[in-house]
Amino acid sequence: MQITFLGTGGSIPTPKRGLSAVAIRRKNELLLFDCGEGTQRQMIQAGIGFHKKAKVFVTHLHGDHVLGLPGLLQTMSLLGRTNKLEIYGPQGIKEFVEAINQTVSFTLTFHIKIKEIEVGIVCQEKEYKVSAVQSVHMNPSLSYALIEKPRPGRFNKEKAKELGVPEGHLWSKLQSGESVKLTDGKVVYPKLILGAARSGRKIVYTGDTGPSKLLVKLAENADLLIHEATFEDKMKERALEDGHSTPSIAAETAKEADVKRLVLTHISARYKDANLLLNQARKIFANTEIAEDFLRVELPLHED
Ligand SMILES: [Zn+2]
Ligand SMILES: [Zn+2]
């Protein structure tokens, strides 16, 4: 799983920071969290294609999180995308996407499935799910968790041979958790061949938010917490007023939720050097980084 930060600025872009968007490539699918203005150009620069199976998860309808959608949809159409695109977001997202389609003159070449969602499990796939909680920002606004389901344990080849299962498609069936029948009628169950199930990975993307117990719960034991940190610590009051966070608020959440890694994003345009924010967070949670546009994070599969 590869995470690419496409836009890491808050509210207004700067020469170095585009507006909020995080791309997660998981197998052959693209999961995009927020789509700030300029996302399509950032995708081109990052080498992320426009034709893949894809879902977009929008946290809220502030311009710096959604104004990239019109351009993205147009470019996808000009490039002749045919794959369906799923767009998830809070109430209002449907009207916004429909308005783009009705008022901007271009012909969509693919089907868009828009899902207006609330909190809880908002997307359920075979290998993963996406959950959302209300964030402390505006109403409605969401924070998301991408949670992979456990995958089958390690395949014991020696054991498979010993039990007389021939190499080939029967091995794949067992690996995917199905029992198989041999030519002599004997049934072999996957539990005889597979080790214990291996846990999936978890990534949490906060969108814009102030501190929240719901978010701590959502982020519990995450491999990666992508948390906004719009303002430095000494602007805490302003941050709380506007439904935003400081580095210390983000770091406290990371610590309380016992996540493995914290990346700060949505950095206000007032900070030319974000190291100030980084140092504030690291005092509380050491494994913190500041996102820059095009930062890439690889999350390897768990082998537990
Ligand atoms: Zn924002
Ligand atoms: Zn906002």
C-alpha cells in the first residue's frame, strides 16, 4: 500500500503546497481522500493514472477539500475513462457533483456513483472497509479510517504436499480460505495448511478537525494517522475556534490512540518552514513527520 500526499496546505495554496488530497494505492485501486483544487495536476506529477478503479472520499464541503473535483472529472472524461467512479461524502456532495455535471460543459464518459454518507461503516469491500466519524469542524464533516480485514495466514507448502494436495489451483483455493476436495474424495480444510490469520493495515485521515474523543477511538492502533495541524501551538485558541488542530493536539491524539506513525498535514500558508510545527509534535509523539507535497509513505503488509 502506497500513500502519496498530493496537497498538504490549509485553506490557501502556496508555491510549495497544494490543497488537501491524499492518494492511497491499494492493489489495483486508487483511494483518494479529499480533492482540493489542483489535485489532477498533482496526480499527473506523481504519476498516478486516471483510469484505475477509484473511490474518492470527501471529508467536508469547504472549497480547499472539494474544488479539485470539477477538473478531475473533466480530465478523466477527456482521457476517455470508462471505469465507474465512486464518490463518498457528507450531505451536499451529491448536489455539488450534479451541479458540476449540469453547469460545466463537458461530456462525462463514465458513470459516477455518489454516496451521501453519515457516520459508521460507509464502505464495505471484500478486503477492507472504510469507517467515518463526525469531525469537530463544521456540520457535517467527517474523519475516515481505511481498515483492511485480516488476511489468511502463511501457506505451509510442506504440509500441503504431505496431505497430497497437488500444486496449482487447489493451493490458491486453500490460500483464500476455501476447503478443497481431492480426487480420492478426501476433503482438506484450510486450517490444516494455513497459519494464523494476519492482521490488516489501518490508516486514518482526519480532514479538518479540532480534538475529538471519537477520533481517538477511530484511530486506535492505526499504522498511520494523517492528522491536520493547521496552526502552531501558541495559536491553540484560534485553532479551537475554527475547528482546527495544533501539532500538540495531533500528537496527543496519536499518543492516546497508540498509533505507529503520525504525519501532519493541512499546514497554514503562514508557515514557510514547518519544522516549528514538527518539533512541537515530536515533544509528545516522537514518530511524527510533516507532509510535503509528493511525500510517499509505504506501508508493508503485516506478517504477524
Ligand atoms: Zn481545510
Ligand atoms: Zn474546512
